[in-house]
Amino acid sequence: MLSSSPASPPSPLFPEPPDWARAGLLALATAEPRFAAIQPAAGPLPWRTRIPGFAGLLRAICGQQISNGAAAAIWRRLAAVPGALDPAGLLALDDATLCGVAGLSRPKAAHARSLARACLDGVLDFAALRAMEDEAAVAHIAAVKGLGRWTAEIHLLFAEGRPDVFPSGDLALAASAADLLGLEGRPPPKALAAMATAWSPWRSLAARLLWHHWRHVTGRSTVEDL
């Protein structure tokens, strides 16, 4: 395992973890003692949140298949465009704005428009989403063209604060699990998902810890993905 000096405390931009997370972190440390070593080495777990609804899913689209730093830069540019965080406003924007000004790729611009149309047409119902079980919620979001399971899981984890969602297709999670647990290589998504069943009902917390660990061992910023 790579090592370095303990990280500084998380940015004050991050809120404190909710009370339920404290109990979950203790349970995870019991289920997998190596989780207990992450915060002493990397510093307190930063509690990242996203805006619920359309804006939160739009932020998740920005992060599809690119680094956190690049996604954060695109998001800041997109959020500064007047009307971009409203479904009707986004649909009024052309590619020169979405791609040229905000920096979205053409496929991501298409995904953003698909999301906006689904919101306006009622195909994606955020009020109903909150009452759905995790798998049903993932399927509801992933049914929108261009979103998919990873985007849905990231949204449910960060924007809805669900405690037991694990994006097993995330490459950083696989790399972190391999490092923390001493595996020979990155586990593929199905193997990582099977491994994570032992961390239920706190798989979202396990994901947060693994991302935190990976930032620490790779020397990445704590605040790069705001």
C-alpha cells in the first residue's frame, strides 16, 4: 500500500456526516477492519453532497468517463451559463454554448438534453423516485437515454444521500479496493459488487471511504470534485 503523511482536515465547504453515517462507519470498521485505518491516515471523511433533482443528475453527466478534476471544471462552466440548470433553459442552449462554452462533449450534450426532455415530459419523476427502493430508483434513472447505471448510482449516493448504493462500475472504487484489500488487480464490476454485499446496509459509506482512501494514496485533492 502506498503511504504518505496524514491529510489536512476536509474543507469547511463539506458538511459534517449525518448521525446515521457515524453508526454506519463503526459497523463498517467491524465488518472490514481495514476501513478503520482510512481516516487516521487520510483525515476525516469529507461529506460530499450534490443538488437533488435535475441539477444533480446534470452534474453526474459531467462526470461520466472523465476524471473528477475535469468534471468539476466542466460543471463550473456549465453552472455559470444562464438557464443551464433548468430543463427548459438547457434545451434552449445550442452546441456552441453547451460544448464550446461549457465544455461538454457532444455525446454529453445529447445526454443532458435527453435528461431535460425526460424531466419536462414526466418520464423522470423525482417525487416518485424518492419513494422507490434502491434498485427501482436506479432502473428509473437509467431508463433515460444516455444516463445508465453508474450515473444513477452516483446521483442516488450523493444527491439523495442513500446509505446502501455502491457504484461497482467505478474504476476508482475498483482501484482503491485492490489497494486497500491487497488484491492482485482491480476487481471487475461483478466481482466488486459481490464483494460489497458484505458491507450492506452501508455500501454508500464503503464507497465514500474507498474514494477517500484513493485520493489519499494518489495525492489527489479533497475538494477537486465539488
